[in-house]
Amino acid sequence: MNGFQIMQIILPVMMIFFIVMAVREVIIYRRGDVGVYSFRRLSVRLSMAVMVIFLLGSILTVISVPWFYLIEPQTTPNLWFAYWGSVAMLSFGILSLIVADFHMIGDDTRQDENKMWRELAEVIAQHEKMKEGKKDDE
């Protein structure tokens, strides 16, 4: 088995994996299991999954169909640069969506943490009021 045959096995498996993970994200969003799981975050993750599936499919097509001549740049250099340049742009788009998703997760975490600290401060304030009320009764 050469490298191309191995990639022809690995790429479809990875595509199926990303499809399953995208369906899982939709199911989690519909159930509301995660708590605060915004539609914006779901849409970023689904668009990221679609872009990755498209990227893997385009690479699989070039590897599987030899008459595209896109593996070696000597045969059709302009088409080769255009194709692999678009693949590189798609990869950078995926990376930017990953950064956006991390940013949204960080915002959600900070909001949850701030809410927790506010609730803790309210409990402490209520406890202090109760202590002052007991001192006044004595």
C-alpha cells in the first residue's frame, strides 16, 4: 500500500467522523444539555464542519482521480496554483473559525464565572444581614 491508497481510506473515514460530530452538535443543541449553548456557537461549529468535510473531499478527489493532474505542478501550473491556493484559503478559514469558537467558549466561561461570584457575594451579604439581625435582638 502506498501513501495515496492509505489516504483514500483515511479521508472518507475522517469525513464520516465530522458528519457524525456535526449531527451530535445539533442533537446537543436541540436537547439543551449543555446549558448556555447559543445558536451563534452552533452555526460556527456547523460551518466549520461543512468546511472541513469540503476540504477533505476536495483532497480526496484530487488523490483519487489522476486525470485532474493537480498532484504535480509541472503539468498544469496555473490550475495547480489556483486549486491548492483555494485549499490553503479554506484551511485558513477553518482556523479562523476555530479561533472564533475558542473566543466564544472563553466568553461563556467568563460570564458563568462572573455569575457565580455575584451569587456568592449575595449569599455572603444575606448571611451578614442575618448576623446583624441576631445581634440587634439580643
